[in-house]
Amino acid sequence: MKRFHATLLPAGLMLLTLAGCGDDGVPEVRQWMGEVRQQTRVVTPKLAAPKTFTPFTYDSAGQIDPYNQQKLTAALAKQESTAGKGLKPDFERRREPLESYPLDALHMVGSLERGGQHYALLQVDKSVLRARVGNYVGQNFGVITRITESAVELNERVQDASGEWIERPAKLELQETTK
């Protein structure tokens, strides 16, 4: 029984609320809406004239077919002619002993001159090796360009991010040891 009264009470309140709404303001609202409709003018903008279509004429008489092998061959030939500027290292030559080690594993421990030729003394692990201008050093195709009493200057050939070979200078300085 309590349940019946609990659902009946909100429904009764709703009916009383709706009964309180009368038809008093509706004619005034309808009159105002009519006046607004009469005063409002509908303005439609004129449409712009459509653009004239001019068809594209494709003249392929002197062109290479994009699906032809010649186009790929021509592009590859052009790329090879401009790539690397001739800096590509010689992969066919015999590798020298100092190329087996990275540059940071080599240490200059001295220099000497014999018969008018300058040599650099490079230590790797526990052995000391002689190197002269023109020798290859390090794993990045480094070529010794100059030897002084305190340093060995060389140019390494490495690939940049685009895959082209570039030269970068490097230097091994004299390592003084205190023993």
C-alpha cells in the first residue's frame, strides 16, 4: 500500500502543475510571430557564375613514358654522376694493418725521421707500429695527410645521413705517458 501512495503522489503533483498552465499568453505570442514574419524579408545572394573548364592537353610525343625502363636508367645515371663527387673509398685495395682498429684505440707515442721521411709511431694494444703520409689508419678509410712532432693529421671518408661519402678531418695527438 505504501508503494502505491509513493508513485501516486509525484504523478498528482505533475498534473496540478500542468493544470496551472493556461492559454493566457498564446494569442499574444502568435500575434508577435505574425508581425515578425511580415517584416522579415528573405534575401538570397546571387550565385557567382561557374568557372569555365579548360581541359588539359597532354602532349607526350617527345616525352619518355613514365613506365618505361629508360626513365629509371636515366635517373640512376644522373644520380651516379652527381653522387659522392668521386669521394667513394677504394673497396678493392688491400687493407693495411692499422685499418683493423678504430681511431680511438690508436695512440701516437712519438715520431721519427729516417732518410728524409717522417714517420709516426702509433701504439695499439701493446705493439708500436710505424706509419707515414699516405698510409690508411682507422676503420673509416682514414688517410694520413701530415705528420708533425706532436700530431698526425688525417682525412676520413664516411657516409652522411643521405648515403653520400664525405671527408672529415681527424687528428691523433702525441700521448705523453708518465711511468
